[in-house]
Amino acid sequence: MDTVALAVTDGMLHFELSVAYEIFGSAPDAVTTPWYRLSVCGPSPVRVGRFLLEPDHGLDRLRYADTVIVPGWADVDVDPPADLVDAVRSAHEAGARVASLCTGAFVLAAAGLLDGRRATTHWAHTDLLTDRHPRVSVDPDVLYVDNGSVLTSAGKAAALDLCLHLVRLDHGSSIANTVARRLVVPPHRDGGQAQFVTTPLPARTDHPLAALFPWVLERLDHPLSVEDLARQARMSSRNLGRHFRSVAGTTPLRWLLTQRIRRAQELLETTDDTVDAIASATGMGTAATLRRHFNRAVGVPPDSYRRTFRSPAGRL
């Protein structure tokens, strides 16, 4: 996988483009093995933010690359350019490994490369990707997805993770760690780790559960049951479950657990409370229970989350 081509077009996100260029464009000093031969392919010139970029080659050269990287772009409300989609599809058909960064997944989806496959993109756009491409199994809760010849990543920092993952596949962990040290980033975050994002409350307020949601959020430290929620909503448990699936897209217990995790995240970010205290404040009961559910939902233990996301205002 020694040749890497960046597939670019107007409106590309400069961070994701710069990440790929930095990682694949120059080898660390400690690396003595041959590095990637990087080229930028696209129409000429390409506008990236306020800058104009002069590609090395046209999009037709993508089919000669071993790996094609598709950075994200800002305007996901419009379909990606047809010439870019066609070129990426042709490159994959020619045997290239194709990886998208952030909203670059919309290009891969338009090219049909994600049909029947699991994929991800920035959490803010996963619903749009699902609606526009229903044959894609969109996972909003991971950093990146590796399907072998087709890979997708979430936004910003996850683009770094996926690029380092590719280096690890091609050159081994030691070289990938060397690249990570040069960039001063963690050497490895598994793709299955959660995008550090919480599930919001439904935006609509004209539904039968509108009054129930705030009532629950004020009592997360209580051991609430489905029966408690149904009683407060003045409906049967079965009817409650039906409304939850319609409004929140999940079951009452799963939604309640998500809100407890959300509250735990807030407390970990903004207070010095112990994990035991946070477990009590979120209705988890014990630190062991909190750690088990938190690790499963977020992908890291509570202590690791606090070290990563602690806000300055929360430090006493």
C-alpha cells in the first residue's frame, strides 16, 4: 500500500485534508523503510476554506493508487460531485483501498461502496447519512469502521485515529506509535471506542412523553422502573414502550440508562465527586455498576473519561 492519493474537490474540510497530508506525506525521522508516495488528485484548482490548492493530478489518477483517502467537506446538504463519486468508485473497482474521513463517507455512500456495510461519520450527520443511504448500516457510536477495502471514520480527531490505523496496518504498531509521538496524540484508540457524544432529548415537544422527560431528569438519583415511568405518564407499560420507540427510538430502560450516563459524563467533566458519589447521584447504586455501564456505553472507564474531558472550570 505504498501509493496514497487524496481525492479532493471544492469545499473540502481543511483539517481532515491536512491530517491525511501530514501523516502520509512525510515519514518520521526514525523510519528507515520506504514511506508512502502521496499525491493530491482533483480538479484544478481546488478551494479549501479560504485557500486555493493546486492538485498534482486529475481525479482519473485515483485508480492507480493503492489507497484513496476522501476527506470530508462542509456542505453535506448537497450531493457530492459526480466526477468525484465516479473516480472513487473506479479506484475501488481497480483494487484500491478507500477510506473516508468525517463526511467523506457521503462520497463513499454515493459511490455504492457502503451498501450492505457498516460505516460511520461525524455523529452530527449520521441521521442524514442513514436517511439518504438506507442500505448503509450507519453506526453513530464508533470512531472508525474497518471493512477491509473500505474504511470510514467519524469527525476531526477520529480522522487521525483512522489514518494511524492505516499506518499500523501497513507498517506495524511501532511505526504507527512513532508517527503518533511526532503528532503528540494517543498512539492507538480502537475503532470501536465511542464517539464521545451523548444522545439528546427529542427536539419535538408535542408528544405524549413531553412532560415525562423533565420529570425523569430531575430524579435520576432515584431507582426508577418502567412501571414508575408509566405511572407518571398515566399509561400502561406497553403503551409507554410504544411511545418511547416512536419518540425516542429506543426502549424506556435504554433511554433511562442513556440519561444516567449523560449525567455521569457531566459530573465527571465538571466536579471532583468520586465515582462512588457519581454512581449514587445518577441512580447507578455502586461504582462497579457505573463503571460497567459507562465502559460499555462510552468505550472507556469513567476515570479515563474524566482525564480526557475535564473542563478547566471543573478543576478545583
